[in-house]
Amino acid sequence: MGNQVKRKHNIMSQSTYTSVVLAQRPKATIVPGETFTLKQNRMISEADLKDGQVLVETLYLSLDPAMRGWLNDTRSYVPPVQIGELMRGFVIGKIVASKSPSFTPGNYVTCSPGWTELSIQDAKAVSLLEVPPHGKVTDALGVLGGTGLTAYFGMTDIGRIQPGDFVAVSGAAGATGSVACQIAKIKGATVLGLAGSDDKVAWLKELGCDEALNYKDPEFREKFKEATKGLIDVFFDNVGGEILEAALSRAKPHARFVMCGAISQYNNAKPVGPKNISMVIAMRIKMQGFLVFDYAKEYPAAKEQLTQWLAEGKLQRKETIVKGGLKAAEQALMDLYNGINTGKLLVEVKAEDAGVESRL
């Protein structure tokens, strides 16, 4: 309790706190120092809380490929972030002060306050973070959070994995892809993982992938054709572009394509689609996009299953954690699209011992 009182005192002794707002929309790649800007805000405290509210200090910020799409002024599943508006984002935080019976100072929580060091949240918008056996605090944004759930529903509902299926996963060493590969193995599939470096390929084999390929290898096309000589039953796509085109060329009749992401195109001013999209017709491919939010009612059961697999050692995970606070977030987001991360990418906004496995 003494540490919590000290922490609260340290926060309240500051006159301002930092947040990050959108300064201008990028036309292609994010431009350091131009796309986002740091903003200093008047310090907030327990005195600013209304009944039913809590004061949350951000510890870890989740960086996700979908964030680039939120910066475009186009129709999507959520409104775009507006110029001058706080950048959207999910976090792990700690309750500093509470006027809600549901939370007490010191509780770990997850919420979506955006890129900010401190925020006032309605208690209904905050979830208590409970660390399961064999788990750790940061799992709440990774294997047991949105990325793990995305992999789970993508594989089990959209992909409908069956024992004996041949499954290929692009972006396989990322937060979602790495969990997707392991779920496919748990379900009895043969799995091919595609990643962007030899180190990532080696890690995918450690995870249990039957084969893994580096798509930057000059001989990738030939190796991919050889690795898929029996053709693909399920393709879990996080990349789009040329990788999707290659997968379409190797699909079985009635293959299921799980369209999770297209990271290769997010920073492209003129996005490119597969030239052989007609393979969807010729092979009668089922190609379906989805959002994890579609399954909100099913989160508890899915988290229970993921937690069980984690405890049983059937799921492994890595984290890449960037230090430096919010001022490091813009560069880290840029680096995400260049494949800096293995597993989940987080920014450490406030130092906190969460038992992480790998750091930058």
C-alpha cells in the first residue's frame, strides 16, 4: 500500500501529463515529427473524478497494424481519428484513484483511453485485469487480449480448422499470426508459417510450425510452391499484396481464406491487390474478412480456452517492448510496419515490472 501512496504522490506532484494527438494525416507512411505531436495537459487528480469514475495511469500501450487505417479519412468500422484528437489505443494501466466501488487504487486494468499517460475513465469502460496461473500482466494485450482473440476466432470460426488441414499463415511471427499458427496445430492441422526474417522462421519452428519460410528469400516463390505441393486448405492472411497472390495460386478447391489484415498495403499510397483474384471463382474459395469485436459476447469462453492452453504449455508467446514512454510511440508504430517485432509490440509508457520476456 505504501508503494501505491508514493506512486500517487509522485503523479500528483507533477503539473502536467503527456498525450499524443494526430497532427496531420499521412498520405503514405507515417512521417516522424509531422504525423503526431506531443501535447502537455493540465494535471488531473482524484478531485476531478465524478462518482463512478476512476483515474488510470497508463503502463503499457498496445501497437497494432490496424492503427494506420484509423488515420485515413475514409469509411471504416470505426470513425477516423480527427486532426488534433488523441490517438486511439488500448492500454494496460493502474488505478491511481477511484470513485467506483468496483475498483481500488493499485488495481491493474485494461481500457482504451488512447495515447496518454493519464486518463479519467468511466468504471464501465474499464476491465479489471486478473493475471492467471502461468500468465503475466502484459498477456492482457497479447495472447489473452485482442490479438489472441483475433487468432482464436479467425481460426476456429472463419477458418473452421479440421484435423488434417494444410494451413498457411502470413505475418506468422506477429502477435496474431503466431497464436494463429499454434491454434491450428492444436486443432490437428499441418502448418506453414510465413515471416520476414530467418530469426523469425527459426522461432516459428520452435513454436511447432511444420515448415516456415522467409518471404524475403530470393527463392521464396519456388520454396513456397514446393512447401504447398499438396495445396492450401486454409490461409490466414495478415499481409495481403504479393503474399496473398501467391496463396491464391496454391489454394485447393473450396479453400477458406481468413482475411485478418493486409499490413503490406497500409502505408501504400496506391494499394495493390492480387492480380489473380479470379482464383476465388475458379477454386470456389471462401474469402471472408472479420473483426474481433464481432465476437464480443464470446470473449469469456475464448479467454478461458486460451488461458487453459497457456497453462498447459500448448501456447507460447513473445513480446517486443519499446522503452522511452509516449515519445517513442510514433517511431515504434512506424517500425511495426517494417517488422521490428516478434510477437506482440508494446510501448512501455511507465516502468512497471510485468515479467516480460524480451525488450528493446
